[in-house]
Amino acid sequence: MMQLSNDTHCNKHSLLNVMNRFIAAANNMDETIMVPSLLRDVPLEDQDSQASVSHNNNDPPFPSKQRDMYEHYLLVKSLKNDMEWGLLKREMGGGASFLEMAVKQEEVNGGAVEEGSDLEGQFHYHLHGLFAVLSKLTVQADHLTSRYKREIGGGSLLR
């Protein structure tokens, strides 16, 4: 069985690399932000500054559902935990495995997979989505970390 290594053999454009960059950015954010409650009621900076850093400017901008930096912090941390520990049991109302959840979702969406379905196309569609989302979340986690450092350094978050 081939073993994956964490050395330079991993292509910089691979899914594993993108996932590792996001988890590293989220870990850095978590280690830097010692008092997350200071982020409450601190508005997110204009998304234009983040869009200019985005890796893929062809994607349409999505408005943020987070009202403040604290909610954004919680989102990044929650998504990192989901990636590291798997989907939470509460999502399917029990301890269903990933395969069981996929089967249930397929049943909800209209039955079993057709024999001639385009699995490769579906795979590439979702892979592209993962790359886009993880890249944006990495940029946002880095932005949140640097803004926290800047604000705490200046004392403007402290009341």
C-alpha cells in the first residue's frame, strides 16, 4: 500500500496541499487569537480587500453570512474541525457513516445512481468546488489572524 508523505512530493496544486494550507491557516488563527470574545461586534472589513487576494477571480463573490469577526472565527474553526474529524452525527440524526449519508442523500434526490451517470464529471465538479472554497477560507483565516494581530497590537479591540 502506498503511503502519503508530507514532504515535497506533494504537488502544490493538489487537494491535499490545499487542505493542509487551510488547516495550517486555521491552526495559526486559533493559536494567535487568545481571546476570541474580543472579536464580538467587530465588523468584517470590506470584502473587496479579500477579493483582490483571491486565487480565482473568475468565481462570483458571495456575500458573507457572518455579521462580525467572531462569527467568522467560529465558522473557520468549525469547518476545520469538520475536515479533521468528519461530518458531525447531528447532521443526519444519528451515527451514520459517510457512505450511509451519501446513500440517504441519493435516495432523497431521486433514487439510485443511474448506470450511465457521469461520475468523473461529478467528481471534477466537486473537486473544483473544494479547491475554490478551501482557497477562499484560507485567505479569510489569514486575513482574520493578521487583522486580530493589528487590532490587538493597537489596542483598538480592547474596550
